[in-house]
Amino acid sequence: MKVDQGVRRYRSIFLSDVHLGTRGCNAELLLDFLRSTDSEYLYLVGDIVDGWRLKRTWYWPQAHNDVVQKLLRKARKGTKVLYIPGNHDEGLKDYIGLQFGGVMVVEDAIHETADGKRLLVLHGDQFDAVVKYAKWLAHVGDHAYVLLLAVNTWFNLIRRKLGFTYWSLSAYLKHKVKNAVEYIGNYEQALAEEARRREVDGIVCGHIHSAQMRDMEGVLYCNDGDWVESCTALVEHESGVLEIIHWADSRLRAPLKAAA
């Protein structure tokens, strides 16, 4: 695979919770990340397109289309791209096992790192009791979340005009509210238990928009975060070492490149 000079090369990249089709999606930052990186494997770990929001209000600017085109271009150039649907793009679960433009839709995947670790890759919504048992409640929460993200967008426009970098108000509040912290902890425990049940070394997921990588009693828990609040990705280096990249922190000070 030909790699341009200046492009960061990884063995694997894991992205989730992009939420294309919403105003909260940081598509320009994601485009910059996709232009600046290359990999042998690219996992789209759910909620890449927000079908819930698009059913209510159609919102699809050019930058969102550019993200889709860039992902398809990577697949055409030889990157192995796997799409694992989440709850917001659950319509794609009807197409598991099929391939679109070189992108394979799968229910989940087992990824083996260069140093031999076996990682279960899934979105994680099936371990969220609210989504699984009370979808109407999840939709109510989605409305409140969209409102908070709207406030977050304006908040960061002001920060940028003042010369400050991106900072997620919604992510900050999530980690300060006691119930949210408890929910995240329970979710992480449930995913770690699934990894033990499947007899793998670790798990890669998304869903809760909370980037994290830590050992949980012998299980490596990795959440690749999102491109609404944290603008993060999980990457695997050629050695097999895993790292969470906080793209907004490293790139927002510089002008973004035009989408290729």
C-alpha cells in the first residue's frame, strides 16, 4: 500500500460514534485525521451514521459526505475496512455479512494484534440496559444530549475565537455527574465480563463516548471514544502497542487541511 510522506502509519485504527448526520459531529476534524493517517486495518465500531437523527431531521453537509468518500477511498486503496453497526445505525445490521464498496459489515470481530493479543471488537450497545430494554427512554435521552451538544458547539466557537483549543463541556459534565460515572463503570464491567466469556485478551468498544484504555483484572478494556465530544481514536502501532489518540488536542491549533 502506498503511503504519502507525512502520513502517520498505523497497523490498525478503531473509530466509533462519529454520528454523521448530526450537527454535533466534528466531521472536519475527522477528515483531517483520515487524511493524516493510514493503516492496514480500519474498524468502524458503530454509530458512524446517526439514523435516529436523520429520520427526524435531515442534515447532511458536504463534510459528512466527504468522510464517507474518504472511508471508501481507503477501502479501494487496500485498507481492510470492517463496519460493526451500533444502535444509531442499527439498520445496517440487516446487511451483516455483505460488502459495500470494499467495506465489510460484520456483527463483531476478533482482531489479533501484532504482538499476539486477541481483542473482541464490538459497539457495545447490546450491553446497555437502557438501549436494550427501554428504547423509548434512550430516545428521550438522545433529545437531551443533542441539546447539550448544541450548547457545546457554540461554547467551542467562542473558545476558538479567543484562541483556545477544543474542550468538551458535555464530556466534562458526563464525568462529574454521579449517575453517569456509575453507569460508565457498570458498562465497562459488563464489557470486561464479555471478554472473559469469549476467552479473549481484551475488548474494543464505543457507545458511551468515553475514551479509555485500562486493565480490568487481566482484561484489557479499550473504548475508542467518539467524534462528537472527545474526537479520539484507538490505534495499534506496528509493534502491537495500543494508544488512544486525542486528535483535537494535537490538531485544532493548526488550520485544517482541505478534504482529499
